[in-house]
Amino acid sequence: MRGVGLTGVALLVSACGSGAPVSDPPAPTPVADTDSRLLAANCAWLLRSDPDLLNIAFPDEGATYWVAAIPALPGTRLRIEADFPQARYFSYNTYDPVLRPTDVLTDYQIDAAEGVNPYRGDGPSGHYVAWIEPGAVPDVRAPNTLYAGEIDLLGRAALPNPAWVLIYRLYLPEGDRTGGVALPSLHLEAAGGDTPIALQGCDPLPPDGVPSLLNDLIRDSSEPGLIGLLPFPLAPDEPELVRFYGLPETLRLLLSNAAGFSLPLQAITASDTGGGFLSNVDNAYVTTMMSRNQGALYILRGKAPSWARRPAEAPLGDAQVRYWSICTNEFVSQRYVGCLHDAQVPLDGDGYFTVVVSDPAQRPDNANDAHGMAWLPWGAVYPDSVIIYRHMLPSPYFGEAIQNVAYGTPVREVMGAYTPEITYCTREVIEAATSSADAFARCR
């Protein structure tokens, strides 16, 4: 979920598969000097995620994102060429002007042009070629292709997407932030593949070497004395994790919390449940908001799904999900404060995780791996805490995945024991517990 301001970037930029072997592209048609200077001034990848400068739209700390914004010129498509990176996961998502995802192309779906696709099994990484085509997703997809989508005008008509906002995501890359390979190259070309124009491979913003200080300061500091007195009426009186469907439904829930009763606007909000905040089609989320007015510490506990030690284990293999994580965020700024992914969270003998959220000064002494409890920072300058729990690429056999919670269905009805429970507590109560399960039981 990344970057509410990226649509503006997309509009300001004025220019910027198949399993069979791919032949060399034809030579570009010569262009006038003025056009050459214009094209040379544009970069393939404009922005890169950063915990200080681009920590917005509720991101996950385990991921790095690169953003491209390409004008949807009539009769063109975008060609993507790259080597398969070494990472837990990678994908390409396209978005409409209001930042809803329109399509996704995920690592295991891509045919290799040379070598093999390691996300389908073991083997040396190969090379691939993919495309972004204009228009809506067809009934029969072309290989290695994702689609820019259309703008739905409340079901009355559809307009072409005027600018292709593309996000390339890597989760848990190995070796370096790009997974040991170069960033994908982008080529704007005619729909038939003629006259390709290579977009420049310049460094995305922010530049490398900018120190990340702000996020460390926020997560490592403890609550100032008056911050808990600030009113924050958007948190529910009884915390409960609900599935994120889209911005309209999220706003309805928050306004309901502020009003003290459920606003009967489902007929409006249910018409747009396609995500938002530049969310990832491969992820689904449950979330709630916590307030310092109700407690300085909270705890959540649930059964953990099995995750893919090798990428090919989900959704194609025996693992229940490719990846899962829990993050603390702040609502107004949309920043993450801290995140833990599956391999970082201790489990008890029954396969349950327990996570405590507080300022460092309020952290229980037993909130650590040795006692089976993970810990996340609240964020000292924030009166609220948004907790986000993600499931990525579930197995089709994992019926309890967040992705299977249909609109209007209670989360627990689908997720069962995999639904995290959440409650406020105190440091003293947790430190008196004999186990993680006992700690949560004492807090309820």
C-alpha cells in the first residue's frame, strides 16, 4: 500500500509472455533531437519506498517497492524485461487514478524466456519478458501480460486508464534490495512491438545514502506525557479485527466508531470493495484501530498459518500462505511504525502467535522470543495505533485465509482459530503470566 500522491506524479510525467524464446527487438525508429532530449529526461522507475521519506499508505516493512508512471499513449504498450530476483515474492500491480489496483502479475505466473522460473520449483533463475496492455482484463489473458484497466463510472460507463501507475514489489529480497539482479527495464512500444523506446535506467528517488532517522526515532521513543489526553474518537470501543475491502467501507467503519453506532451506508460502500491505498492484489488484510485513551498497551493472539520456506511452496505447494505479517501503523500519516513477518514471530506448542504492542518504556520484561511473545512499538508521537495483519498468496486449500472473507461476513466465521483476538492490557498483568497463552487469558 503505497503513496497517495503518486497519481499526481503519474499525471505530471509527459513521457517517460510467453515461454518461447524472445527475439531481439527491432531497432528504434530515429527521432528528432528535441524528442531525444525529452525522452532522456525521463526515468523508468521514479520512486522507491523508504521508511522515512516514502513511508505512507500503510506499507509493510518487509517489502521494497519501485514506482513507474507512464502515460497511456494510444496504440502503445509497455514491455518489461528482467532476470528473476532472489526473494520470497515479487509482483507487478497496475492502478487506476484513485489508486485502486486494476491487475496483478505475480512471480509464479510468469513464463521464463530463458532458463527457468524458480518460483515454480527449484532451479537456476532465468530471464523473462512481460507486457502491460491497455484496457480491462480479458476473459482469456495473454501470457505474461497484465492490464492497465479502466475507470468504472459507477457502473454506467468505463473510460480508459489515462496513466499507467505500475508498482514493482519485492518481499524479503536476498543479497541486496533488488534480490541480486538489476531493476527491470521498461520499454514503451507500439502495440505490435515496433519502435520500442527504452525508458532511462536512472536512480529512483530518494537517492541511496539518505539516512533513515525519523522512523527509528518514532519507534524507539516512549510516550510523551500529554499525548494520551488527545481525543481520538475513531477507535472502536471494543477492538475487533475486520477485513479491509476498500476506502469507502473503511471510512464508514471509522465514522461509525466516532458516532457510536453503525452507519447504514452498506449499499454505497459495498459497491466499491476493490481495495485502495495502492494495495496489493495478492494480499488481504484484517485491521483495527487502538487508542491510548483506552490503554497504553494491547495484545493480540491467533493461530499462525504455515508459510513458504521456498516460494514455490505457496500457492502451488503445501504451505498455507506465501507470507504473513503484522504491522503497527498510524492512521493520519499512514506510516508503519514496526512490522514482524512470519519467520520473526515465535509460536507456542499449539502453533499460536502472541504479539504485545506498547512504547519501549511499557514493554513487559517477558515480551520476547524466549517467553513466546513478540513485541511491536506503538509509536511515541501517535495517539492511535492501526494494527494490520496480512495474508499473501494463500493455498487454494487454505479455506481460513483472509482472502476468503466475503463482504458482510464476520471474520471469525471464515477464519476460525486463525482470527487474531485483540484486547487492551497492562505491563504488570503480562509480566505475571507463566506463558504466552496465560498472558492473553489474563488480559481478556
